[in-house]
Amino acid sequence: MASVEKYNRVLTIGLDTEGLNLMTSELANVSMYHVDTDDKFEALLEDESEENFIPLIFCGPKLNQFSPYEVAQTIRNTYPQSRIIFILGTTEDLKISTLKKNGASEVFILPNDKSLLNMEFDDVVKLIGSAPGLTRYRAVQLFDIEPEDELPFDLSVFLPMNNKYIKVVKSGDKVRRQQIDKFKEKQVGRVFIDSRQTDQFYDYCAEKLADLNDPNSAMSETERKQKLQTSVRDLFATIHDGSDNADFEVGRQVMKQSESVVAKFLEKKTGISFHKQIEAALGSTEDSYTHASSVSAIASLLSMATEIGKPEDLALAGLFHDVALLGFKHDPYPGDEFVESLEADERKKYLDHPMDAQRVLKTKKMTITPEIVKIIEQHHERNDGKGFPQALSAAKIIPEAQLLSIADQIEYYGQFRPGEQRLSPLQAIDAIEKNGSISLEVLFKVRKVLKSESNISTRD
Ligand SMILES: [Fe+2]
Ligand SMILES: [Fe+2]
């Protein structure tokens, strides 16, 4: 059987209704082969055709006789090279780590992981290539764009009235001033790129960021710093603007954009592959991956804009700050109830995690500089002296560690949690000021970056 043609490269196995609906609507023009019964599943396994390479297989929980663990294992054996993606609901009582051990490449839990799953769909489209009608768009935040800039990607806007994307700048074209003014007026979450061009887009942004961080750039010092601050502020404003109609999906996409751009920029600057580092330290199998990579990007961007510490140190400290906490679902911050709710050995693990990071990294044959070790060791210290592990007094806590703590808390407050309101970065700063964990001096610098005229004036 010519599987590739038959399945048009996408195969689904036992998806539940929600997963199936999502796939068929998001990938409307991709033809799929759905295995939705035990019989079809057995037939699939017996299919001994020579050409049984299927790059992408989406699996769910709905087969009767085969548990997702068994599906993962058998499909991995049959298709050793495929990317095997599980789409599950929150009600399924399955361990992500076990699924991955059994062969799953990635596991998404709906509805929480919807935006991450959407990015997976972007990759599907990338892989399948340019079938007609298959373009997927990703919201982006333009970075310090100038008239006459030549863009290495297409830029589109969305017209809600027509429910349509319109290409306004073609790849290789120069951007005109009027267009930029228009983007600036409307751009927050309103400019889109073809998801197949994300690499070009990230490269372009990383170049821009490198220029803004380069003391030898053609710009004057003042202009350079101002632009850097504006770019960072705009990114944070889009990541979550705190208003009721804020689009969470857009925020997540722009957060991902920031992570990729910062990682790319720092890779250029330091020669360190952030992707490899994080994989080596955390394994892509851990939930903590997302937390670490967000905190890393936030801390590094804040460092650039406030000139506290070195952006690369903050980025690495962000990646590894909770490396000794693997297995904990979240790094809950702040609040003592969580610590008290833990069993004795868990509590010890939690309270020791800042001090344990270096040792854990050593077991993975990774070393970090003493500066980074110190930032990590102090990331739960508090300005009021009530932090851990050492309950340091305010004067002893280095500003870099405070910046990392701010990033940790911005990330924490920005998450969805049942019964709580998500806070924008600026709202998070208010909450941090109230909880007394950070010195007013450091908070002032961060607030100054995040707040501007444009934050005060009304935005639609
Ligand atoms: Fe932590
Ligand atoms: Fe954390």
C-alpha cells in the first residue's frame, strides 16, 4: 500500500471529538486518514507495505482496547522515524512522561496547550509544503522596523470584515513609511506572517536585537537605548496587555517569538546553543521546559532594557533556575501555603532547589559560571529577608537575582489558574511591589521600561 499517498502524510489514531474537530478545522486542506476503531488500528499494524513512512501521526485516547500507552508503544515500533503527537483532554489520567517514554514525541493537553498545538500545526504545514489554501498565519510583533527596511518575509494583516488575510509587504520588498505608521497604529497583535517563514522572521528580529545591543552600532547611544527599551516594552505589551479583550493566543505566540529571538540573538553572541543546553539540562520531556524558556527570555530582555546584569547570564540563569525542581509541576511563586502543603521530603527538595542547581547541572556534565550560580542561588531570596534558602538581608541580594525573580513572577502571574486573574507584566509589577520580595530600586527600573506614554494612552 502506498501509505504516503493514502494518508497524505497525516494519520490520526483514536482522537477524541475535540482533537478531531480541531485538526480538521485547523488543517482543513490536509487530507488525513483517520483510524478511529480498534479494527482499523489492527489493520494498520498489519499493513506490511514497504513504504510505510508517515512523518506525522496524531493520537488520542479513544480506542477501546488499546490504551494511549499501548498506542504510543506500538506506533513507535511500527514507525520509528515518525513524529508521534498526542492530543488529550484534561480529564485523562495519563502521565506525560510515561507516554513519552513509550514513544510519544509530544503531548498536548487541551484546552491549555491549544496555542502550542497550533504551532505544531504550523510545522505540519511546513512539512507538507505549499499545498494550495494551506497557509497558516502567525501573529507577530514587529521589531524596531524602519522605512526602507527590506523584509525577508511576507507581512499580512487580517481584515475581520472580510475574514481574510491580505499580504501588505512582500518578501524582499522595502517597507514604506506610511505602512509603518499604519502598523504602529494598529499593530498590536494585528500583523501576521506565513508560518512557513518563521525562521526568516526570527533571524531578522535577532539581527535587529543584536544591532540594538551593539555599542558600536551606527546609532547614537541614546537612540540605541531608547529603541531597545521601546522594542522590549512593545513585546511585553503584546504578550499580555491585561485588557479584557486581550487575545491570549496572540500573547502566547508573541511570547514564543520572544523566546526564539532572544535564544537566536544570544546564540550569535555567545556561541552557546540554548536549544541544546535546555534539552541537555531539562530534557524536552519536562513541563518545566516552557516555564524555563519563558523566564529566560523575560529575564534576558529585562536585563537588556534595564542594563542590570548581562543578558546572556540572565538568559542562562533563567533556563536553569529550577533545574533541581524537575518533577514539580510548577515553581509556585510566591506564597507559603504551597511550601506548607508539601510532604517533608518534597519540601526539602523545594527549599533546596536554588542551592542544588549547580550540583544537578554537574551530574549532566554542564558547568555554569560562578556569576550565574549566584543568580540562581538567590532567586527565591526576598527583600524583606523572608526568602529562602538563606533568608538573606536586602543588601546581600544581587540585583541580577532580583531581576530573575521578577521574571519568574511575571511568568507566574501571567499564567491561567482557575479562580485567579491573569496579570499583565505591569500588573505583576504592582503585585510584586505589594508582596515585598524585590527592592524598590530594581522594581523602579523595570517599571520604567514597561511603562510609557503609550501604556497610559488608550489602546484599542
Ligand atoms: Fe525556583
Ligand atoms: Fe521558576
